[in-house]
Amino acid sequence: MAPRPTPSRRFRRLGAAGALATIGLLVAACGSPPATEGSGGGRGEGDEAKVSAEDCPLDALDEASGPVKIKMWFGGLVEPPVTVLTDMVKDFNASQDKVQLTADNQGNAYAEVLRKYQGAAATPEQLPQIIYLEDTMLGEMVDKGQVLPAEACMLADDYDPEQITAAARAAYSVDDVLYPGYMNVSTPILYYNKVHFEKAGLDPDSPPRTLAEIQEAAKVLKDKGVSKKPFSFKADQWFVSTWLAGVGQDVVNNDNGRTKPATEATFDTDKGRELFEWLDSMNQEKLLNAFPVTDGSIDHYLALITEESSMLVETSTASSTIAAALGGELNAEDAGIDVGSIALDGKKLVPGSGQYPGMEAPGQIYASGGAFYILNTGSKAEQAAAWQFLKFMLQPDNAKKWHLEGGYLPVVKSIISDPDILDFQKSDLGGNLLKPAVDQLATADPDRSGPLIAPYPQFQDILQGALEDVLFAGADPDAAVASANKDATALLQDYNGD
């Protein structure tokens, strides 16, 4: 599986207030590097924000005297996505003779490739031509001005951007310009143990759809002695941001930073306080099994395997891990599970999944995950060559591989109803678990995309600190939200030079 990336550990355990002491240094590190002569990139006003086909030097590849050699840096992928990507690079190189791509894995964490990029950003000749980064880096990448918006190449190459799902386009666009050329999209969903639901007298085929229903189910599971702390929860601020976005609550101003750069935090509201109060209440009643976020942690999964818990929310890319850990390395038929029904048969663990339970309704999510960017710091021929690989990944057969083998969600519309994908969802346990994520992404509101924040890692740490203060240090939820909101506003003001 490709785990959801976790915020940096730089501020962890300091709490939101303690984090602020080092913000100045970190904001300085996020500043823009020297301007480059590449095409596109950077936020603009009015017409300046748009791109055209002329911004992509597509013809430069045809004018090259021989094969153009380019590099790609990636990180944050484990198995099976690493194999999917490396095999795709091999297939691309074998499919044509104009471009030779080398993929360099920087490590299992997005932070590792980010650190290498930030260290080389001021010396463009050291940079690769393609870089794969987590979605939260979009704001910083655009501010640095070192990305050639892939939409320019799509226009130059007659590729209609609307072939990409609306939610994915919206999440990775700035000023209505799509920046990455391909996105490995994931969303949070609910995983649960159908056997536990059956034992507690709950419908094993009807998972909770809202936070209120999670609480109701958790009370039943606990009262019936089925699980000690029914809701396993990795205390990740990503879940908080997603819950708030689902009810239209932006965490920063200016339409979550999407109409213009954010200048203040906006999550100290009735909805923000309600969410933290709910988590605190669940924790106090021992209905919540809270775990701190640490790189590589699997404790929240183990809580289901040991039957201490019955439910958890996690990234959709965890479906392969959940299927293996809870259902064994089997397809749905071999595991004795009918889609839409349950066969207990002596099993203690039969995994099920559902759309992300929201504050008001299920499936209220935005597209998250990693993205492939073309850097504009190389030659025109190299930029054109980089687009060729991203276009290769957009081909339906390759987009299918990312879903069927890599566990990421379909972002190319034409493959959503592909027979192979529909069969995968029916006959394979991992595919069955992924289906709610596919469905909720297809219907996600593109106007409720996640926040676009340039100093996003630091912002995450502040929100994360508030969450951990409440769940692990007994802080008052309303006070924690207010303090974090104040600190996050100070961060944004420092970044903007206010």
C-alpha cells in the first residue's frame, strides 16, 4: 500500500503554541528560489494566471538531434505502487525512441524527495525534469515558479483536460490552471469488521454514514462487549481538514486559498469546535482508540486485527493492506465473502468498507495524493520530453494499472466504467474495499477542494498539534482550536510578509 503521508515531526509534541517559535525559520526555507527562465509557473492576476498551448515547447522534442534523456525524482511510494511506476517507466522507454527516462526513488516518505528538491531548487541544473510530490506541496511549487503547468502541454497536444475527473482537476488547479500532468488520487474511507457488526446486532452491510452514526455504532459495540474501544483513529489532521471541507468549512480564507493566497486561518468556527468536541467526547467515553501519527505506524491497523477496535478511517490506498491483514491474501470468493453479503463461517475478521462518514453526510471528500509535475528548469526539449511520459500515464490502459495494481483511484473518466475495473470491484477483495472511494470521488463537489497553502507542512503541524493536545494531553478542545487558529494565522502572515 502507499500510506497517507504524515506531517513533519518538526513541531510534534510541542503543541500549537510551541510550534510557532520556529515558524520564522521554516517560512524562510519555503521562500521562492531565484527566478528561472522556464515556461509557465507562478500565480498571476487575471489573464496572467492563464496558460496557452504556446507555453509548452512541444516542437522542441522533434527538433532534438537524438534521444532526450530526462530524470524523475519520486518518493512516498511503497509496494505495490513502486513496481507499478518502475514498470511503467520501462514500458514508456520501450514504446518510443525519442525520450529516455530514468526514475530515481528518493525514499518511502514524500518528505525525502521534498527535502532533496528544496536543497537543489536554487541551482536549477541539479533538478530533474519530473518530480512526484504530495498534493499539499502544490502551493509551494506554484509560488516557486518552477513548474510548467501540464495543462499548457495538454492544450498543445490536443489532450482535453476534461477527460480527467472534475474533483481531481479542481484539487490540483491554481487560478483555473491544472499544474500536474498525472495525479495518484486517494481519499479517506471507513473500514470496519463485518463480524463485529453482526455480533453486536448491527447490519454488517450498512456501515456508519456520519460521525453521529459512528458514535451510535461504537456505543453498541462497546456495550455488547464486542470491542473495547470501537473506533480506531490515527490522529491525523488530514481527516480533520476533510471533515471540515465536507461541510463547506474552509480552514483558511480566500476560498481555502484558491482564489488568492491565504492570509488567515478560519477553522475556529462553530463547525471547527464541534468537530474537536466530538473527538474529545468519543475519547473521554473510551469509544475512540486514538493513536499518534508516526512514520510507518501500523498500530491503528493492529487494533482491528487484535479485535480491540471494530472501525477505522484511513486512506483508500490502504485497501490492499486491509484486504491482506483482515481477509488474507485471497479474492472475495476464496475468502467466502459475497459482495453485499457476509459469510461468517467461523471467521473473526471479515473486512468491509464504506464512504467516508461526514459531519452531515457520507462521501464528502476532496482529492488528495501524489502528483507528477514537469519542472520548467530544464531545456525546452527536456520539458517536452517530460510531458510525453505524463501523457503516457494518462493513456487508459496505464491509468487502469494505477488503479488495479497500484490501488489509486481512477482519474481518467473513460476507465471508471471499464469492464476490468467493474470486475475488480466485484471479484477482488481489495477492489471491493476500494469501490466506495471510487464512488465518492466521482460525485465529489469540485468547489470543495482542499486548502491551497504555500507553507502547508507548517500549517499541518499546527493543526496536528491541536489535535494531539486534545486527544493525548487532555486540552480543552475549544481552547486548542482557538490557539491553533491564532498560530496558523501568524504563520500565514509571516509567509506573506505582513
